Amino acid sequence: MRKVRPVFYGQPVSFQLFAFIFLLLMGVLIGLLVSMGLLAIFPELSGVSSDGSMTHSVHTMRILQITSQIGLFILPPLAFVWLFYPDNKQALRWEHPFTYKILIPGILLMFVALPLIHRLNEINQSIRFPESLQTLELWFQQLEEQAKQMTELFLLDASTNGLIMNLLMIALIPAIGEELVFRSVLQPIFIKIFKSAHWGIIITALVFSLMHFQFYGLIARMLLGVFLGYFFYWSKSVFIPILMHLANNAAAVISYFLYAKGWINIPMEEVGTATNPVFVTLSVIACLFMGWIGLKISKQHEIKRG
């Protein structure tokens, strides 16, 4: 507990939301400035060849990615709780007591959901815009293709250093940062605004999906956000969605590494892509079952703690 009263302690939730949006924008700017500074100090990282020409460097893109992630997802929630709450760790649900038992169905949920997630992606990708919005549709497709190419460029690096960097950049930092932003900060804000835990979780999941700027993964990513949101709400600890998020992303990174090495035939992203409705139905049932177990464990833990 800090002894100094926070600058904006006790401010209404609407002010908190706008202040956090401002902090996110500032975080993007800081991340960009830091990355530019690093590339200026260490020009060898920028991909500049001996003749002075610029080449596309994976190292450069990794630096930009990591600094932008830290700027957007790590700094803003830390600054937010420092400005608004006397107990930073409690505000982020960083030290809230929870039972590790709830982690088991949480992580299993991320994997049993794969057939359902892939089916939702297929539905999402089949959406076609009216002719008047063809320009917008083309823009969405270009963003999707650019994101896909960059991700594959990172993931198909079969070196050990590449694997470590990808685990840091694609798995660890996003798992920590995104859960701090969306679950620790935004979800409680939206729950207060809408005066409903369910609506707060759903709206947060929608914002979570929208901020990835990938329209053709919007529905599936929103569902994952709902899963993470409920397990955060039930466990009252940000560590649970962080570890769920980390398990999901790390499994994808490792499977792509094994795929690039030629040790497996398909990466995890293609596991469960069969369109057989039986598999999708079983996936839905398994997701509901894991959610029910998570809820039951959280209630039991509350009774014991109470």
C-alpha cells in the first residue's frame, strides 16, 4: 500500500476510461520513439547493408514489435494504477489469492476450443461486404495478409534464438501485457459502466478482438476473450488468464518451430480444422464443460476462503 495519495484517486469510472485511452495512445508513441532511438544508436540492427541500402531485417521488425508491445500493453496499465489506486498490485489483481485448480480447466479450454475456433474463423472469412463497401473489405484483406506474412516470417525461423525470441515476443509479452490491459484494467471499468459482469466481459472481449485489427479473426478472437474474461472474473487473479493466454500462444510458437524443423506435418494453427460438425459439436460441449468446472472450482474456493 502506497502512503502517497494517487493523483486521480476516487475519480469516476468514465474519467478512468478516457484517461486509460490517453495512456494507451501515449504508450504507442513511447514505444515508437524508443524503437527509433534503439535503431539510431545501433544501426546494425536496422538492416542497413554495407553499401548503405536498407534491407528488410527480421531483427528490426522484432525490435519494433517488442518495443511497441511494451509501450502499448505494459506501461499504460502500470501508469494507470499508479495514478488511480493506492495499492497497485491489488488493483491489477496481481496478488489476489486464488486456487491453482482453476488453472487446469482454463488451459484445457484453450485447446479443446480449437475445432470451434477454426469453424468460427471459416464463418468469419466467408463474410462478404456489399459492393458499396468493397474498398473497406479490400483494406481488411490487405491488413490480414500483412499480419499473416509478418507472423509467418517470425514463426518459420527454425533457429534456437528465433524460438526464444518468438516465445518472448509472441507468447510471453502479449500474454502479460494484453491481460493487464484488457482483464486487469478495462474489464472492471466496463463492468462498472454497464453494471453487469456478463456485459462487461463481453464488451471487453469485443474491444480485445477489435484492437488486433484483424477482421477475419474477429469472432473467434472475441470468443477467446470471453473465455479469458470469465476465468479472470471467477479466479479474481490476472495470473489465470495470463497463463491461459501464454499456454495458447506458446503452443502455437513451439508447434511452428517443430513444423519449420520438419519434425511435424502441420502447425497447431491447423489442428482441428476439420469441418466435420461432430468435432465442432464435441468442441462446444467440451468448452461448456471446462467453463462449468472453472465456475464450480471458483465457488468452492470462495466458500473455503469465506
